[in-house]
Amino acid sequence: MAYWLFKSEPDAWGWDDQVAKGDAGEEWDGVRNYQARNNMRAMKIGDLGFFYHSNVGKEVVGIVEVCRLSAPDSTTDDPRWDCVHIRAVKPLKHPVTLEQAKRDPRLAEMALVKNTRLSVQPVTESEWKVICELGGV
DNA sequence: GCCAACGTTGGC
DNA sequence: GCCAACGTTGGC
């Protein structure tokens, strides 16, 4: 079981939009970055991830699950890009802000803190537990 | 709205 | 294969 983090600007695609898709989930399209794509290619069905709101909120708001392996991105004809589908699992009781993550020494090495521009990131098991703890899950 | 950080592109 | 120019992301 691996853990991940998905970033989205809530104005474009937010947690509420994700929840509205229900168990069917939704294609995580639009990624045009090799590192992010490679992370998605490494995902397996059932892997869990955090749903992070960038720009507006700057906080982890929920937990999602990978429900379809990486496949061609329907928003482009460029064969280089593909993406997984994810579905909402549950919200965090208390969203965990970027500020909180920066303040917690246990999260100092987290990609969210160190590599702010990567839109799909791996999360270690210990980081996962810390965020869940802070989020009241 | 600005700008720093970073990734990608393209000329050489 | 290097590196300058450019575009994009995302925090502030």
C-alpha cells in the first residue's frame, strides 16, 4: 500500500466536486509534468491519497482512493500523458493547512513542504499518519 | 498581483 | 550536451 498527495486549485476542481462524483470517481486529468505522471503510473488500485487545495485554503481537506490505473488522459491526444482515476473516501475532520505542516518537524521532509510545485506527490507512511492525526481521522 | 522556484524548450 | 529564455505553479 502506497500513499500519495493530489493537488488541485479548488476554483478549478475542488473536494466538493470530487465528492459529487461518488464512488465512480473521476479522471485526474491535466497533469503535464513527468514526475507527477510517473507517480501516477506507480499507483495501484486501492492506494490512498490526500486531496490538497492549493492557492485557496492551502490545506489537506480529504482522503481519496485510486480506483483506476493510469490510462491515457482524455483531455489530450499527446500519448505522453496519462492519469489515474480517484474517488473520494472521506473528509478530514480538521483540514491540515500548509502552515501546520511546515510547523511540524515530523513533516519537514514532506514533498508538500520541500517541493511545492509538484502536483502529484508520494507521501511516506509516517507522514500519512501524522497528517491523519492532525486531521482527526 | 508579484515573484521565486522549477521544468521545459530550443538554439548553438 | 549546455544553457539561456521562457512558461507555469503556487505561496505570499
